[in-house]
Amino acid sequence: MTSLTSLKNIGKEMEKKLQTVGITTAEELKQAGSKEAFVRLKLHYANITTICPVHLYTLEGAITDTEYSQLPENVVQDLKAFCDSLK
């Protein structure tokens, strides 16, 4: 089992947040996917803190081993559309 912080874009704070929603390893994050992990975070932290699109980009980057600021434009547009659909 690989730790979450071994992935790009995942620091201790994001690791703690993911653990609170049942994602404790890199493998579990990859299996859940960025969108599912994001939805879990949005639901869990709805009244506590803001979970924004950058969190989704961070998760996608972690899964694809890409700095979140370097995600391909088509991926960013897909993720942005997904975020918009949740509102």
C-alpha cells in the first residue's frame, strides 16, 4: 500500500482530508477516481471548509502523476464542467 503523500500534489492536509472520507492509500484514490473523491470531500466538508475546483485538479494530477497546473486543457475543461454540474 502506497501512502497518499507519495503522489504529486498530495500534502499532509489533503491526506488527512482524504482519510476522513475513507481514502487512505494511493491505490484507493486511483480506484475511486478524482471525481468520486472530490464528491466525497464536498459532501463531508460542506459546512466546515470550502472544497473548490482546485482540489479536483489536485486529485486528478495525483492520479495521473501530473502537476495540477500542468493538466491538459481538455482535462481541465472536463473537470470544470463536472464541478459546475454539482452546483
